Amino acid sequence: MARSDENPGKGCAAPAEAPQATIALGAPTFGEEELARVQKVLASGWVAGQGPAGAELEAAFRSRVAATHAIAVSNCTAALHLVLLALGVGPGDEVIVADYTFPATGHSVLFVGAEPVFVDVRPDIWTLDPSAVAAAITPRTRGIIAVDAFGQCADYDELTALATERGLFLIEDAAAAAGATYRGRAAGTFGIASCFSFHGRKGMTCGEGGMITTGDEALAAAVRSMSAFGMESAFARQGREQLTVPVFSRLGYNYKLSDIHAAVALAQLAKLDTLLERRRSVARMYQELLGGLQGVVLPLSEADRETTWQSYVLTIEPGLSRDGIALALRAAGVQANIGTYASHLQPIYGGKQRCPVSESLFHRHLAIPMHASLSDADVQRVAEQVRIAVQRQKEQA
Ligand SMILES: *Cc1c(COP(=O)(O)O)cnc(C)c1O
């Protein structure tokens, strides 16, 4: 007797596979906690910046990172801008910037009228190469901005020693590094100041947001004032006995983080370890499922530092088309993209430097889905599609 499923009725197509949803490259992981905290802020009436939720976020972030000061701001680009302003960087100055980064890093140097000097990165973990930094220092160099590439800390022992020896400041662009560590210390404690992002694509997010951490009291006061028009904060002024009229003693910006955003960031910070643990287990699964795949180099996490796995980035070997693999993945419902940018190649910067490692990574890196809401089945499907797409490229190469 024929089984009913062996003979589909007339007019029926062959049984189609259930349509599979596209697997996103990155996605925020939100729950009831974020809603509850936002509701509390809305009910309180203090929805603008520098309110109680912002103060609570700063205290929680400061203690998480073990930094002396934390100042919440509207985004990481604003954070970098404020730190450079506070350090008095301006026209005629050069700032060494890790080349392989989102161009917000270089932009912040242009904001203050200084010149970004892009320096190449390590070929294995893609952070600023300390030996290349030394070679780029000139009499006009004021400081260095290192980037924690995809949430993995740069070589801070070497960079700090070099900066100290040459009398330069060191800034940590920790945009994607909330929760990362280097030799037992948290990202956010290196250099004169560190700048974090809570943009929607980062591991800890409130949509748009940022944080500055620093151990320098004068710098902390300066960036706080300049984040709010160059005036004393409303939160600090409230509750005083007499009417205090703030004084505008310096030029400032409106770079405050709203308390609504701070509420979301507080909920995210409270579950940061859970989010990071899921990213780490996704990375371990990729390592197992893609290990040994010819034509692809898997990302390296150094033994002395814990990355946040902001992105999971494959390096496609020369001869295989990264773009071809990315397009095949997208066609199979798996989002894929470049890693990040070789800053020196961007027309805005004028193309004065050469950074061959960064340039090669810009052309060969392939980011595949990485976020805390991926299921094991998602990870398996991504890995399988990567194997298929790479195999096809090999056949065409
Ligand atoms: C995301 C990112 C930035 C910019 O952060 P925003 O909060 O969007 O301003 C800067 N630097 C790096 C390395 C980043 O990844």
C-alpha cells in the first residue's frame, strides 16, 4: 500500500522546504527588563539627560569596569570628540589612529582640526601594531588612539610604555569592548580615557549611546561639562537650597545621553555577562564547525585577553572571492558583510598613508552572523552555508 506522502495530488508542487527566516548578522537582545526600566523613567518624568537613571548607569558602569570616573554621552563618536577637546588637541597636531576601524575614530580627530595619521594593525588580531606606531611618531604627534578591534583589546602594555616614553596621550576606542579584558584588567581602564558605544549593533546597546571612562579627574570634569553646553549639570544643581544659576564658562555641546536610553543601557549592563557568554559559545561552535575549512582563516582570540566577539570575522584566502561568498550566503538567507574599514582608503582622509595589512583585511574579511539571540540551529545553518559557499568559490577559482 502506497503511503499517502509518496504520491502528492495533481497540481501540487514537490513538497517545498519550510521557508527559513534570514539569519541576521547582528541583533540586539532585549527583554522585559528593558521595558520595566523604561517604564520607570517615563513615569518619573525625568526623561532628558543627566537625570537619576544616567547617574545610576554611570555608577554601575564605573564599578563594572573598575574605573574612577564614567560619563554617559550620546554616542562613542561624541565621546572621542570630547576626550580630544579635553586634551586640547587642535590644528597643527597629529594623532596616530589604528587604521582598521569604523571611520568614527578618524572623524573625531578631524572634528578638532587635527590630522589623523593612520597606522597599520597586527595581521592576526587586527589591533594597532605597536612597532608601526613608533615609526609614525613625528614632532607634531600628540597622542595615539588604539581600537579594541571587534571587542578585542589592543597591546596596552606595549602601547602604554611607548606613549609614556614619548610623552603622548593614549586613548582607548573601546566602542565594542564592554566586557572585554586584557591581562586581567577590563577594557575601559587603558590610557588616559576610554570611549564606549551602545549603538544598536554593539553587544551592549540602548539604540544609540556611549560612555567615557577615565581615571583623570580634570578630564572627567571637562568632558562632563562639554557634554552639556559647558554648564554645570542639572542633576548636580537640583536640591540645593538657594537658586543656583549656572555659568557658561566654556564652549560645550549637547552630547548628553537621555535617561530613557540610560534605562535601556542599565538593563543591558545587568545582563552583559549572560549576553557575552552566549556570544562566546557561538564562537566556540563556529570554531568547531568551520575548523579545517580550506580557504578560510578563523578569528584568533589571544590567550591573555577576552574578546566580546562583537563580530565573527573570517579571513578569506587570496584567490577566493570574498564578495562572491558574501552574495551566496545572502542568497541562502544568511546575512554576511565586510569586517570593517581601512580608514586610510576613505577619500575624506586624503590618502596620505599606506597600511597594507588593514587594506588586505578590508578586502578579505567576511563577517557572519554573531549575536546573543542566535540558536544552535542558526549557528549550524550558518556554518553549513559557509562551507557550501566556500566550496563553490573554490570550484570557480
Ligand atoms: C561603532 C564604533 C564607533 C562609533 O560608535 P557610535 O556610538 O556609533 O558613535 C567608533 N569606533 C568603533 C571602533 C566602533 O566600532
